[in-house]
Amino acid sequence: MGLDTKEFREALETRKYKEVHERALHHAYHEANITAVPTFVIGETVLTGVRSKETLEQIIVDELKKQTPDTFTEGMACGIDGC
């Protein structure tokens, strides 16, 4: 299928997603305190920069150990506005 080049060009030329992009940047800078890319937020741990698969896996394991059954529900997901 691929990228719809006509729609993509139109979005760029009309700046269709400008406001959404600005809101996402504001959230990243001012609410989530993200100062570098990539930034990983895993539980209470915040990592900046590229990390190995093994490091990420270990942090996930460590963060899961901190959870109690009341605070972690299988399939739980958080959105841009939180949980």
C-alpha cells in the first residue's frame, strides 16, 4: 500500500497538522520534561539516548517488580494525556 504521496504533500503544503504538532511538542517539553531523543519512560525510570535491548529488558523487569497487583493490570495502556 505505502504512503499516499498526494495526501502527504497536501498535509505539508497546508500545514494541516501544525497545531497537533505544536501541542505534542509542548507536552514533551513542558509536561513530560523530555529533553532528548530518544527518551524512554519505563515506569519511574527515564532513559535518554540509545540503549541496548538487554538494558531495556532489565529495566522493564525491574519496574515490573516494583508494581503491586493493584497498580498493574494486564493490558493496561496509557495515552498522551496519561492513564
